[in-house]
Amino acid sequence: MTPPIAFIFTALLLESAQAESPLNVEGRFNADVHFERTATTPSASELQRFTDTINRVRKSEFCPLEVVIAVGHAEASEGNQQETQELSMKRAQYIDHILKAEGIPSSAIMVEHKGATQPIVSAPDQRNARVELEFIGSAYPSSPCTIPVGAKGFRLRTP
């Protein structure tokens, strides 16, 4: 069997024309969900963008889905260390809930929270208030596959 080839796909790539092409390789897809100041749930438009991302992953040949890693973050100006840790945890837990509601098995979801310890912008900026997601799946070039539509379209790799 041909070994899988690793690629990292970003949300920007999926916005492009390549979004419609199948992923017949071991794949990693990264996306962020952003939050308003001190919010533990994303805005309606951000939630829609997130569910659209899930649907793009579901429609690709990004299978079987192995794991989704959700890492919550906060902006330092949202509180002290304890408050930002709690806020980032609540954000990650909310995204965990949405992933499960979208049919991703809980055994495939890993949730972490970092508080305000890993900003993406050094100055106080609300872009730091986010949950980073990494969808990890695989498909082998010698045997392309599609994610079944049942159970919201996700299945796990079996050993």
C-alpha cells in the first residue's frame, strides 16, 4: 500500500476553487472560530461559518475522520489568568458540543484550553479570542473514498 502523503489545508484554501476537489491524501485541515469580547458562544454569522466549514470537510474525500482537536483561547484583556483560562475552556467546550451535534463522535474529539497564553496578535486584539480547530483524516491514493452521509456524514478510522 502506498504510504499517505501529508498536507495541511487552511480555511483559505477551502475558500478557493480547490475546495471542491477531493482530498485523496492524509489530510489536516485547520480552521478558527472567533468570539466577541468575553463571549462563550460565537456570533450567529461565525457559527454559520463554522458549520459551513464542517460541511465542506464532510463533503470532501477527507476520510475516515480520525480526530478533531479544539483548542480554546482568550484575549488577555478579557480578565486575569484564571478568568481567561475559564473563558477559553468554555469556548472550547461549546465548540465540542457543536461538533458532537454535527455527528462527530466524542471519541474523535480532543479539547484543550490555553487561556491568553498563546495570542496570534501581540497587541490587545479580539482575534486572540478563538477556538483553533484541526480536523485530521486520511484517504489513501490507492483507494479513494467518500465520507458516508449517514450519521451526519462522519465515521472513524478503524484499526
